[in-house]
Amino acid sequence: MLFLLQLIFLCTIIILTIKLLGNIYGHFNYSEGNHTLIVVIAMLLFMYGVMPNFYHLLNVEVKYKEVLNSLDMGSLLIIVIGFVILALATIYEKSQKIKEENDLTI
């Protein structure tokens, strides 16, 4: 169950990242939708990175745990990437507010 959930998170992260890149490179605008995408990707990365810590709770045979083990994927690195993306979302949000202020002053 945990492995399936991790696979769903990974697929969702990939799809949302492609959507975000399409929004940024296609027609970049400071919208709440892009900020929300960045925050959702960061949260999914956090959850994806934490999931391998719960493998010991599974009642699966050792040979299947070896095959499905994703600890070699660098969970710590994924958590760090999540923090970086969350920081990016904060910067994006602040730049959005600055742009709105500049638009009002012009």
C-alpha cells in the first residue's frame, strides 16, 4: 500500500512539474495558480521523502521489500529539494506582491 502511494505521489509530482514548466515557459504571469502548484509540489516531495521511514511497519516479505526499496533514491536529497521549492514558492509569492504594488503605482 505504501509503495503504491509513493508511486502515485511520484507520478503526481512529475505531472504537476510539467504543468508548472508549461505555465512558466508558455505564458508566464504572476498568478496564484502557479504559486499553488509550487507549494503542492513541495508538500508532495516532503511526503515522498518521508515515506521510506515507514517501511519497517509493513508486513511484507523481505524479498519484496528489497525489490520495492527506494531508499537508494536519496530521501534526504528529496526532502532538501522540497525545502528549496518551498523557499522558491515564498520568493514567488513575495515577487507577486511587489509586482502588484508596482502595477498600482504606474
